[in-house]
Amino acid sequence: MLLRASGEISGHGIDVSVVKDDTAADASGIPHARALLAFTEAVVRGSEEELAAARAQLLDELGAACLVDAAAVVGNFERMVRIADATGIPLDSPVEALTQDLRSVLGLAAFGSSANTPGLGPVARILGRGLEPASRLAFRAFGAATGRRKDD
């Protein structure tokens, strides 16, 4: 849930499963999802030609500032994942409890490094599911208070 925070704050309903299936990009609710996914894939797995094309598409659709922001986000996530994988950092229990649905949608348990995080007990799973609606309300309130909600 916490990873959906930017969607809640901005008032955009988003479908994060698009990360696993880019055929749903147009219906994901994520503005410019197709261009952002193409750029991310090109950075992580693409050739120089694919990266140049994805960079040009993102620049054309969103401009230079957003291209720089997207590159920074991709680079930061790559850095964080490599550090976590190399050191075996487990998820904190509260984060694990609040993100259980999101991690399931993304299939994160299929990655070898997920073994570093012990599973939640039944009480923590129930507590996480119970706190998820409250966290959504908190993110929406934050978005409204900061003027970041599209509908407020």
C-alpha cells in the first residue's frame, strides 16, 4: 500500500500490475505509463538503441525535467535493490504488513531475496489489512493538504 502513496496523494487511481504486464499500460491510470515503462525497461534491460528511442519518447511526451526525474527514480531504485540484495536486508514488519497486497500483485515472493524477510504471522497479516484503508485516507489527506490532489 505504501508504494501506492503517490497515486493516492495525487488522486490518480493506479493499477500497479502494469509493471508485470505492459499490455495494460493504457488502462493503468498512470499518466504516460507506456513511455515510462519503455524507458524503465530500456534502462534496465535494453540496448543503447532502445534506450535512445525510449529517452527520446519520454523527452517528447513529458519534457526534459520529467526525463531527468524518471532517470533519477530508475537509478535510485536500481541502487536500493542492489544494496538490499547484497546485504540481505529484510523488510521491516510494519512495511511488510502494509504492503502485503502490493507485493502479491507484483509477485515479489518469486525473487530469491524475498527469503530474507520472514513471513508475517496471522495477527500481523490481519492488522496490515486493517490499517491499509487508514493509510489510504492519510495519503489522500496529505495530498489535499499539500495541494497535490488533482480533484481537491
